[in-house]
Amino acid sequence: MPRRRSPARRLVRYVFLAIALAFGVWAVGKQWDAVVAGFARLSAPALAGSLVAVVAALLGAMLTWRTLLADLGSPLPLRPAAKVFFVGQLGKYIPGAVWPVLAQMEMGRDLGVPRSRSAAAFFLMMPIQLATGLLVTLVTLGWDKYGWLLLFIPLLLVLLEPKVINTVIGYALRRLKREPLERPLTRRGMLTAFGWSLAGWAAYGVHLYFIAPQIGLVFSVGAFALSWSLGILTFVIPAGAGVREVAMVAVLGPQLDSGAAIAVALSSRIVIIVGDLICAGLAGIAARRDSV
């Protein structure tokens, strides 16, 4: 059942939002000259197309999370779910890996979602995105060059087996002296989440293709999936800052010269930051009348 927010909790959320926005602006400003140089090479339609594709990719991520949350027993309407996810995701720009999940746990609590369930959905997203990202990399960039990634996929698939996940979650909740989850994760829910995650990778690839059409659409999908997966592996860094760009420059090396590859990576980063801000703003406006 939704809960009423106290003035103190409302103030904490405003402070969280202000800090997250400040770090997002700082992430843009510290690379402003390089970003301007990169954007100068792009047309307005290309930038607009890239931004639309990023918003679609972020929507895919939100639907992945919402599917997991529903499968665990907390189905949320689309607008409140979007606000909890997108506003909470702004916390990834704050140093420290805990802010997005803490924000989603607190906002979800107002909608009657137990904190343990919000945390489970959040942490399940990372292995799902990593597994699908590595799979997309193999399919799009070639087995000959990236076949070593096959070593990780069986482990990820085992870890993503619902029976294994439910056992791990149950053990963790017992250790934390928390109530067990009322509903176990199902295979149908996992497969649906996988589908939304794959759709998100496709949209991210379109986003990169608009920025660098000379590398081709298929290569764009694989290059972004690989660089983002490496960023997930270093989730302790705010939004994978730096790691994703270095990986993207390396992957784009055979296709672009170093200067162009750096400009593409930085342009991609800024478009994604803008997309995060747009999604959080639109979700907040759309759910303004909902008690979140």
C-alpha cells in the first residue's frame, strides 16, 4: 500500500536529486571542449536520432527492471515505475555504487514495494545486462576475435537460473535477518527481462550508429555492448565513467583513427547523460499526480 511521505523524507529526495543533477552537469562540463569538438562533426538530425535511440534504450532498461520487480511480486503501473527507476538512476552519477539502489528502495517503499524486493530487482539487472551484452558482442563482432567471452556466458547462465537466484536471495535475506521474498523469481520473468535487455542493446547500437555511421549498424551494436559490459564490471565507478570510453576507443580503433574514436566515445557519453536527465524529467512530470 502506498505510504505518505514525511517532510523530512521529501527534503532528502530533493537534496539527492540536486546532488545527482550537479554531478551530471559536472560530468558534461569537465569534458566540454572535447564534446563540442565531437558534436561539431555531427548534424542536428544525427544528434536528434541518437538521443531518441538513447531514450528508447533507457526505456528498455526500465522495462527490464519493472519486469523483474513484477515477477518478484510487486507489479507497478508504468508511470510510477518509470519515475522510481529513472529518478533513482540519476544516483549513478554520484560517487559510490549504492545511491541508485538506495533511491529506488526508498521511492519504491512509498508504493508498497519492500526494500528487499527493490534491491533484488536492482542487483539482478546487472548480470542480466552483462550476459545479454556479452551475447550481443559475440554475435555482432565475431566469434574469432571475441570467442574468449564464451568462458563467462555459461557461468552467467548458471547464476541467472531462477532456482539458483532464489536460493542466493533467500540466503542473503536470512543473513541480513530480513523476511524472505513472498514470490520466487520465475523462468518466464527472467526470459521477459532478457528480451527487454536485448532490445535495449539494439537501441544503444542505433544511438552509436547515428554518431558514427561509417562504422556500420551491426558493428555499432557490438561495440557499444562490449564497452558498456566492461563498464558494468566496474560498477563501483560512477556510471562506469572512463572505463566505457576507453573500451569504446579500443573497440573502434580498427574502424576510426584515435581522434575520431575519442570524439565518438565522448559524444556518446554526453548524449546518454542528456537522455538520463530527459527520462527522469519526463517520468517525474508524467507521475506528478501519483503518490511517489
